[in-house]
Amino acid sequence: MPVKSGDMAEPCAKLPWNIGTYVAARLVQLGVQDYFAVPGDYNLVLLDQLLLNPELRMVNCCNELNAGYAADGYARARGLGALFVTFTVGGLSALNAVAGACSDDLPLVVVSGAPNSNDFGTERILHHTIGLANFEQQLQCFKQVCCHTTTIMSVETGSSRIDTALATCLRERKPVCIEICCNIAAVEHYSCAPPRSEMVLGMQVSNDKNLEMAVDAILQILNNAVKPVLVAGRGLRAFDAKTDFLALADASGYAWASMPDAKGMLPESHPCYIGTYWGAVSSPVACEMVESADIYMFVGPRFNDYTTTGYSLLVQPTKMIEIREREVIVANQGTFHCINMRDVLSALAKRIKKNDASFVNYQRMFVPAALPPNINQQESRLTTNVLFYHIQNMLTCDTAIIAETGDSWFNGQKLKLPEGCQYEFQMQYGSIGWSVGATLGMACGLQGQKRVISLIGDGSFQMTAQEVSTMLRFALNNIIFLINNNGYTIEVEIHDGPYNNIQMWDYCGVVNAFNNGTSKLYTKKAETEGDLIQAIAATKQLPDTLCFIECVTARDDCSKELLEWGARVAAANARPPAKE
């Protein structure tokens, strides 16, 4: 969060006044303590200036893609992530990670070195480009996944351009890209003095008349409904409306569920929480409760093929109220524009009539899930349900979970999160391999606060594994459960083929090689439940150690939810072309 006005003066008083130190000062002011970087000749002088700030730590990553994933994870933990790369070869390598951050509405600033300002507008061809004298290719690519892009070629305008980019990043909750010419990063100028005031974001306000009409229309429906329900979507975090949603849940007494991509954003200990609504793969009874309701109100949803299980949800537009960031769609009554989600929820909480009929009905129908039938058999081969039974028992308010794309999505949804336990995954973009870099970023952002537990498949791990060496380098204490089921299980269930097979690694051996005896590391290959129990006990005895546990399961050992979801998504993918 932004620091108070004037807090930057003392630590920055003796630093040179240039664009590099100004960027560093603004990042510190906005709560950033770590930035993720890969050096290249166009950004070396800029990195020199960042290193002068004692309140920032440079986390050197193995490559730009992983650094981008790490900045994504850090933004989830701290509200803003920062990534520093070199021109084009670095920026375009990171582009995939930045696209994922864009898909999840994460504020992330990409700062790239750029050619000498004197080379712009000439016919010179430079290295790290595609061989054209036009240097706009990188910025044109970033424009597709950023809400703001800029190239700083003049020190006189540098600080104002930086402030505009950062304010836009925070206001729009999307990545931005700043290019800084390599010859001006260290040039001193009075305009780059340490900022003494907070940034002004200029948030949009609601149209009062539209707000009143929308709230009246919603209340007319909800207050006459028999068994209305609420469904929380991912937009609650992006639009800072979590507290307002909970106030409405308390005031209404409605049963409420979360969409799968909103897992962990709200406390699952809330008395009216009924689980995940995910169509055919929902939590027990949650699907029946939502789809049988006479009115359902979705707040901040994103309906895509993944969150709707191949567009198979049985919800009707005529029974739906949808509250988005700046508009409300009310069943058959139309759309109300220019009103903020938070304002709508706050107004509803003050006037809603209490009606707990849906939750009472849920209590009649709900039957608690049974324990796995094969637990506490120490010599038995490890299975996925036994693995997650033991992971469940590890969770506290001092832990945070990262679930990689794959079967961990579905098993992770079934975890019951203690209040304060953070949960993150990347559902919209679903970039396999994201979790390794994101683990690095979240572990940095939560260092000393929470211990990060990562659930990563073997195929995903092979894509970005080398960033574990960075975790070791910076003495992080996260726990990695590497689920070794010999291939891309999620792809197998959607559409199998030889392309889903991977080379078997000695995973513990790889991680030990990364460490090379230099840091605190515990590794264990768990093939039985007894092995797993021993490994988990070791993690508790080694709170300041990175723990890597390879969990060997059968190739076809996956959740029933993945089987159902995979079949429905495959069917959606396989629809024949529409006839003209």
C-alpha cells in the first residue's frame, strides 16, 4: 500500500536524482520490496540505479518468462509486481507471463531497457531487434496485453511518464510497459527528485441516478424471491469489493457460493458459504442450490468455457442478476451503466430483507464428504485423494496455496481453507508452468508472513523448473508437492495422444543439483502414504528450509471432477463448424 507523504525522503536523500532511482522510489512507495530481473545490455545502467535503493531487493531470475510469472505471483501477494528486462529479446520472452497477469487483472509493471535515444528515427539497424530500423515491435506486442505503454526518450519527461504508467496500472488493475532508453537511465535531473507525495489514481464514481434505479430494480426482485442465492466471482478482488460482498451476505442471509476462479478470495468459514459453483463439478449440493434458485445474483463473474465446464451451466438469463465492475444487468429489466460494483453492494446491504430460506434448504440437503477409504495405510501406494487429505491437514492461516493448471485445480477446489489461508491459481489463461515462477514471487512477497505450498504436476514443472534454483538462492522456505503421474493428465482427459507423454526425471536429483549444497533444502520421494507422512513431518521441523516432495501416483489417478470436466470441455472443443 502507498506510504505516507514524505516517507521516501530519508532513504532516498543521498541518492542521485535520475530516472532509475525515481522508478525505484515510486515502487517502494507503492509497497514493492522485491523486483524480478534478467539483465541485458540495454538495461544494465538502469539496474545499477535500482541497486542504489536499500529498500529494494533484486531477485535475479533464470529467464524472462519465469521472471514474469514471479512478478505475477508477487502482485497476488502484495498488490503490485515489477519486472525488469532488456529490449525485445527479454520483453518478448516475458510476454506470455504478462498476458496471464492481464487475464487475472493483476497490476504489474514491465520496465524494459531500450536503444539509445539518438537511434530512434534513424535508419540504423540494432541488435536484439528483428532487423528493422523501426524499434516499435516490442511495444506493439505489449499493447495487446497492457493497459498503457510508453517509451521514455527524454529525462525531462521521464518522471511524469512513469507516474502516468503506474497510476494507470493501479487504477485499471492491468499490466503496463515502460521502455527506458539506455543512455538516459542515469542522467540526473531535478524532475527526478524522490517523490514526496502519494500517487493520485483518480477513481471513477457512480452516477447517483443510475445507482438508485439499479438498486431499486434489484431489490424489487430479491425482496420478492423465495430462495435467492449469491455467487461470488473473480471480479471481487480486482474491483476491491470483497468486504462489500460479505456485508451483503451477512445482511441477506442468502446461501452463497463462489465461482471456481474466485476460490480463496472470501473466507470459507462464513456461516452461509456452500462451496464452489462449477456446474457439473461443483461442491456437493452447490450446483443444485444455485441452479434451482428462483433468483441468482452473480457478482464479478467471468463466464468462459473453463468456469462453465464447457458452457454447460443450467442458469437462465431471466433469473439472473449480474453485477459487473461498472454496470448491472437485471434479469429482464435491462442494463444500468456507470455505477461501481462496491456502491451497488453497499447500497443493497443497507436495504435488503433477510431471507435464509436457501441456506436452510442447503442444510437439509448437505451430506459431509467421507474420508478416503484407504488412509492410514502406511505401506499402501500413494494415491491422489490420500495426498490431498494430508495436505488439507497442513493448512493454517499462516499458509498460502498455489495450484498449477491440471488436476491440482480440481483437488485444490475441494480443500477447505482456514480463514487467512491464501489460495491462487491461473484459470483464465491456464499457462502450464506458471506455478513455479509464481511460487517464487509469492514466497518473496509473503516472506516472514506465510509459508507457500505449491501443488505442481510433473509436466508443468519441466517447463519452468530452473526457477527453484532462485528460490534456493534467496533462502525461501516454501513447500513444493511435485505430483509425478508421468504426463500431462489434464490434457489426457481432454484429448489423449503420444504428445502428452514426457521424459521421466529424477526430480529430487534435479532439485539437489540446483542447490549444489549451498542452501537449506529437504527433498523426499514419496511413493507410499508412510513416505508422505514422514515428509510432511519433516516440513514442520524445518520451517526455514525449502522442502521438495515428489509424490508418485498412477498415471490414471485423477479426480472424478477432472474426468467430468475434461469430457465436457472436449465436447465443447469438438463442435463441428456451423453451417452457413
